[in-house]
Amino acid sequence: MRRLLPALVITLAPATLLAQSDLSGDWQATVHFLGSTQYGLVHLEQTGEKVTGTISGTKIECQLQSNVCAGTVREGDDPPNGTIRMTLKSGEIHAEGSDTDGPFDFVARRPVAPSGTPRTHQFIPTKFYNYFSSKFEPVLHVSPGDTIETWSVDAGGFDATGTRRSPGGNPLTGPFYVDGAWPGDTLVVKLNRVRLTRDTAVSGDQIVPSALGPGYYRSLKFDEKFSSDWTLDRVAGVARLTKPSEHLKNYTVPLKPMLGCIAVAPPQEMSFRSGYLGAWGGNMDFNQLGEGTTIYLPVMHPGALLFLGDGHAAQGDGELTGDALETSMEFSVTVELIKNKNVTQPRAENAQFRMASGIANSVQEALQQATTNLSRWLADDYKLTPNEVAVVLGTAIQYQIAEVVDPLVHVVAKIDKKALAGLPQ
């Protein structure tokens, strides 16, 4: 079994204990192979006692007797190179076998059907995580179309009352399990409401060294007594330094609440600190991830496992001082699924823009990924040829450096929807 099982197609004969309607349709398989856990889709049909199937080029041949199908596996048209035994019980398929690469097993279950009428869940967090990981038990199961109303502490772990609820480092609310989400799907997260829950924030007060010329940075003389505590005037919609310096007495910043962390669980057995980011989202710190924005993330584990947190009252591009206006936040999100279609990097859209992320080790590499991400998005949705994509992006693309202070760089390629208005979909 050399590769992940994206699709297993098996043909089964009617058996005494199992009616045809019990087996036909789609199944989801959790596969264990060489110490790793992988996921695949299974589609079943019944055509006779002989059972045939394929697993990413690996062919299965077995004979069904009662509820057990035992036989062989082989690569392409080669002779058989292993065995397989599939047992049908309790509405599940339990399989085990081996080939020249070693033993494998999997369990296949039917997809969970949506609950029906969308529901709104009020969730009060009592525990916060400092890792993006698939190892945490879900705090809540929701269905596609459901809305979650909840809140987060600030990056330091303080809640709306200023009480410390968690160690610092971007404590996360969640994870939320989306029933029916499966690797190969796309999770859609709609930010319906993102609001401040207190009138104070704190930010960094020094530009990070990676964003400055080294000679200039070494020449700077920072005032260690400078205060970057902020007062948030939610009525006027602005932030002011609580103890401003002489030149910043009249300096104000428009409030634009956003969530720095939006993510699904990373792939395989990976776990990352909540300051990290990647293809699964994470600490993206993109200042457009606020109210009215929809985010698209690749599902990498059953249920997706959605994490949210790291509220900012406002932030310039790049989060240049290492900490934006960090504060606690309450928010409402609606989750949806796009089945059997997977994005490779995060995407987002609001009323004005389509926005495609690139997350990598350098600005150049992140820009390449962002441009590729947006190119694929337009090609898929508008059926544009490579030349047509080049003309559209060459005349209308915009770039935004979303994050430069975390372990990876985040660049966003975006396009105004007005530029796409004349294109047929």
C-alpha cells in the first residue's frame, strides 16, 4: 500500500446477512500504515460474489462469504503481492492486510448526515489551548450551516474583565468539530460578528529587526519607559495611547477588530505552537480577517477541528511591532463545507476583494504561493485559460504583506471584485 487511499472502489455480491442497500454509497476510511494515520474515500457497489477494488493503483480481489471478504492485493497488472481481509460489522468495514511495504488496516464508516435545520450554539470557553493540533478533544460538535457564538482571551491570556485565564502566546478557543468534514473538503468560516469586549489593549513599541536594515536598527535608541498601552474608545471607534508621548498626544487609530488566529488542525500528527502559521491557517495575522469576511481552509482531519483566537483591535500590515493592539474579543461564525474540493492554501473574500494567501519562509516564496493560489482560484471559478489569467492578474492584482514577525512570512494576493464583474462564471 504505497500511497494514501483517496478512493477505494469495491464491488460486492449480495450476501445472506447484508442487503444491497446496506453497502452501496460512499464511505470514509481511516487508514493505518507504517505508523501513520491517513484518510480516504470509499465507494461501494454490489455486482456479484467476486469482489474487486482499487486503492490508489493497488488492486483488490477477494470473495465474499457471509460478512467476510478475503483475497489478494496487487500493483497494477503485476502478480498478487499481498493479502487483504475485509469484515463487515456494525455498519462499518474493518479491513486488515499486508503487502511488500508492510501491514495496513483501515476502518470505513458512512459520512455523517447534516443535522437538518441550522442551529446557533452559544459556547462559553473554560479552557484554552496554545497549540494547533488534532490531539485535543473537540469542545463542541456542529453541523454545516450552524453558527457558533463565543469569545476569546487576548494574546496574553486575559479575558474581558482583565482576569488571566490562560498562559500567554495566543490562547485558542476550540477546537470545534464540524460533522461531515473530511480530508479533501474545504471548510468555510464566515465571520458574522467580531467585536471588542473591553476598553484596553497593549501593543509592541519597537519595529522587529527583520523588517529593518541592520545598520539602522543598531543605531536606534529605544526608550524603555515608553508606554504602548491603549485605550479603546468603542463609541468613537478609535484607539488612543493611554499615556501618550509628546508627539503622539493627538494620534488616534481607527478600530478594526480582527482575529489573528483562524485554523484547522494541521496535517498528519503535526502540532504547532499557536504563534505558528501554515497551509492550514493558524496565526495568519491578516488585518482583513474581520467582520464580513469569509475564510476558506483545507480540511486535513475528520471534523476539520476549527481553532479561533488572538483578537486585535487594529493592526497595520505585517504586524510590524510583533504585537498588534492585543485585546479580548467576542465573535459569531457560521461554518459551511465544500465537499470533495480542497484548497492548498487559505483563501478569503469580503464584499470588495478575493484574497489568496501564500505562507512560506521568504517574501519571494510567499508571493509565488499567493499568486499561484489566486491564479488557480480564478481559473477554477471562471474557466480562464493561462493567458486569460495572466491578462486579468497583470492588470488588476494587488499584494499585501500580512505578516512578517512570525516564523513564516504571509503574503496575500488579492483582486477587486469589480475587475471580475464582466467575466462569465
